[in-house]
Amino acid sequence: MPSGSPTSGVGRVIAGRYLLLNQLGSGGMGHVWLAHDQRLACEVALKEIVFRDPAEAGHEREARVARARAEARHAAGLRGHPHVVTVHDVLEHEGLPWIVMEYVAGAVDLRNLVEQRGPLAPAECARIGLAVLDALTAGHERGVMHRDVKPANILLAPDRTGSPYGRVLLTDYGISVQPDAGETRYTLASALVGTAGYLAPERVTGGPPTPAADLFSLGCTLYQGVEGRGPFERESHLAEMTAVVVEEPRPVSRAGALGPVLQALLEKDPARRLTSVEAEAALSRIVTPQADPFARTQTDLGSQPHWAGVSPPPPPPPPGGGGFGVAATAAPAGFGPLVEPVPRGPGRRRRTRPRVLQSVIAGLLGLALAGGGVWYAMAQQPPGGEAKPYGDAVGLDRPLKDGDCVLADWPGAQPFRGTPRLQLDPTCREQAPDGQVMAFAEAANAAEARQESPAACEELTRELRGRLADVRGFAVVPSEAGFEAAERRTACLVLGAHGPVHGPLGGHRELGSAFADTATMQRRDCLKVPSNRNARLVSCDGPHDEQVLGFTRLGEDVTLPEARTESDTACARDIPPREYGFDPSVYTAGSWTSGSAWKSGTHFVVCTVRRQNGGTMEGNEP
């Protein structure tokens, strides 16, 4: 079916299930659509195979369809890998295959990021390289070669720590979310598949795809990431392929410690090229200059990209939360509540509001740990006296219990660095808690707790963290001496990434309770809105005025008064209700803002859906 025909566009339902919403990208093999899965009520990406030449030979047509099916199976074989875009299904519709994939919200590919923000710092580029190498190695172990590693096929997306580019995903085993991004794809009868300027020389001259060839392409990709242009970039694709075979790459000027690694990856002789094991070791040394017993890929602070502290371009990640040292009081805020400073209660330790740059750096540092935010509390109890459950550094005299709200004072006022001193907030509200105990990870002994509990906490709190705008996980591990006092278990906290959470989280919230701050609003929450200054949590099974769909953020130059008038428009653009199955002729986008998000500099907004006429929504609506 020709591209652009009325039956192939927005509004078409594929296989009786997937409603096409809008086109995400287009390339040599077809289009990629954002689609709504009407059965599971979620968003997916659909790859459509398109044949632009009606006279295309039958055998070539069959070959392309077969290749799409085979490569979809290859990617599906890597299902669940943290650095590979997940393939959910391959289906046929009107005689052609469609590939159902994970939709990566808020993602930008590496090529576009470098074009928009400039070259990356060596350590950041090495971090991305480690993730991509991990994905490639997993494929190579299954006998699957990628064959088209390039910046346009590496997605960088927000992770759960608030880091805008913390999640690294390799796409396009023939099924990119943004296929080819305008670059020419070569598919010849000899099975030469790839992109000019990134193909290994042995592939250009007709050799078979091998792991070494993928590593050469990775070297070209990292070169472009750190230098801002490809090592064999020329005026034409033919000139680029010629340069790959007969010319040396351009000398590096910005790569620093990454330079020798790039040179070894770009060896023309595959036998002399860096192996995956050698590449992993070399990249790890750049990412982590000094040994760290807990985080192999912790980024060097001195090697951050020059734009690390800048708000990312739209579509933005879901950051947010309030600044440290404030508590919530309801007040008008356009379409949402404000958060104003109030005096601290007696005995409260002063908590310094961190700068946004410090928060971003903290987010990047957390990438290497499970969930991007789990640190250890392992201080030992000195001889004499009753052992404290989590050691002197944490300072609690009794074990944490489910639902306990805590205040966290971090060493040097740098959140998520080191071990915080914790205090309890019995009200879960009056002192603007930083977080709450949401689960426990049991262990047989203290050594097992240190080794396994942080990852267990990451898994136990993953679902909740995915529903909140700006939180991180934290494992409070018992000390050796306090293991029994801690009841042989690690407390799994969910903490605000950039400030307090201002109230109970998840199932600890009571229906009917008023929101003091947007930090506790979760995706799919249903709200009763008596006025534009008051929102209450209600059951989605009954009448409600709004439903939370997601989060966005406004630019760093947008003031809070401006946000009160601009946030609805931003939500309509970034979190459109139609993408969640809501009829745009009936529903419209709404929003809620909090002053705390402007005090912390994160500028996050909660995006909702409501009826255009202001009527009540019911439990059977999308």
C-alpha cells in the first residue's frame, strides 16, 4: 500500500487492535507509528513495511519481508535486555508484517543529541558505549549481528533517577523507533546491510557480518559522539565507504582518554581490532577511573558533558519534586497548589536546598547502581551499647516499619551521595517528608543483605517509582552489628529525587485525602477537584473530575506565574490525551503545578485529562 494513502495514516486500526496515533519516523524499510493498544490500554510503536516502488521485483519484495520477520525474531530473542528496545510481537495485516515494539517516551537518539547539544564528554560517551556493547554482546552470544550500529540507532531516554539521558537503548535490528533518520541504507544481493561511514572495511569489501564488524561500527559511533562528526565523514556515501577501506580516521581532538580506545576499535584488520572483553575493560576504566566496590559504571564527575546541567529539549523527561527544607501548605497556583516555606519543627536538622546541577550530577552518579538510586548504609556499631539497626551513620534507634516517613540529611548537603542521617516524620506531612518506607527485602545474614538487598529493593519499588514524577529508590541496609535489631531485613525507601515528597506515597495515601503538593500525584490517579486550588484522591471506579496521565517540564526561563497559564498547553503538546484513548472532541488536557518545582528549579508539571465541558468522568472511561 503506497505511503501516505488515507488508509495507512492516523486513525487506522491494525489487526483489529492497534490504533495509529501519529508517525514517529520514516526510513528505507517503512514507517514507525505511535499506536494505542486498545486491548491493553497502553502505547506501543508499530513498524510498517512500505514498498515505495510498485514495480519492485517480487523476489526482492519477498526478501525484504523475510528480512523484517527474521530481524524482528532476533530482537525478540533479546527481550528483557535493559539496553535493547523490546519487541512484543510480529503480526500480519493485509499481507504485510507489522512489528510491535516498546514505545520509548521522551527519547532522543545520539545523533540528534550531539547535533543539538554538541559533543559529549569522554566519560559520558564511554558510559553509553558500555551499554551498547552490553547489548551487542548479548546478541553476539546468540549469533545475532546488529549490522547497523550508528548514532541514530542509539536512544537516550530519561531513567527513574531523573537523569534525562540515563537510559541507553540500542534499536533497529531492522526495526528502529526512528528508522535511519534520513541516512541511506544499503541492502544489496550480497546481503551488505548498513550505513555508509559506519560499515567495517571487511563488510564494504564483501565480507560476512561478524562481532568484530559491529565493534568497528561502535567505534565510529562513539567517535561521532565525542568528536561531533564521524571519523570517515565525507561529501558522499561512496566517498565515505572508500575512506573506511583505504584511509585512516581523522585524528581526535576532544576524545581524551577515549582516543586510544577509538583507535583500537577502528583497526581495519578485524584480527587486530579490540575484542568485546577488551573494549569493556577499556571503557570501564574511563567511566570509573578508581575502583568502586558497588558501581562498575559510575561516571567520573570531572568528565560530565558541558550541557549536563541544562534542561533537556522537549519532549522532556519526568523530573520534579520540591526543594529541600520546605513543607506544604495549600494555596492557589493557577490550576494547582503552591508549596510555601514554613518554619521547621523543633529538632529538625537544617537541609540545604541543592542546586539543579548538583541534582543532575547525583542522578548521573546513581546510574551504575540498581534502579539508579540505591546506596548503602553500612556503618558499624562501636563496641559497647545496644546496636542500632542501621549503624551510627543512619542513627535510628528502632527498625523502620512499613509506611514510615523519613527526613534525610545527606553529608555535604549533596543528595544520594554517602549515607544520610534519617529521622522519622510520624505525621507523614507536617515536616515535608523526603520519602517513605514502601517495602522490605529479607536476608539470611548481614553479608547477604549487603550483596542482594539493594537489587531486591529496586525490584520491589519499581512499579511505584514508575508512576511518580521524580523519585529514586534507596536501600537502608542493616549494619553487621544491627542485623538482628533490624529484624533481618533491609528497608526499601522511595525518596524524592530533588526534594521532599510532601506526603504519603502509593497505597499509604487514603482516598479522599487532599494533595498538598504534586510530588505525590501518580500516573492514573483519579482526582476530585472542588476548586482550582484543591485536588483530592478518589477511586477511579467512581465519578471523578480528572485523571493523571503523566508528567512534563517547562523551560528553565519559565516563571511560576507564567507556568500557571502555559502548563495546559505544554501538557496538550507533550502528553496529549488522545494518545491514551481519549476522544479529542470530548476530552482536553489539564495540568497541576506546585511552587516546590520552581523552588528546586525542576519546573515539572503534572498532566491530566478532563472533559471539555467540565463534566464528571466515570469509571468505564479510558
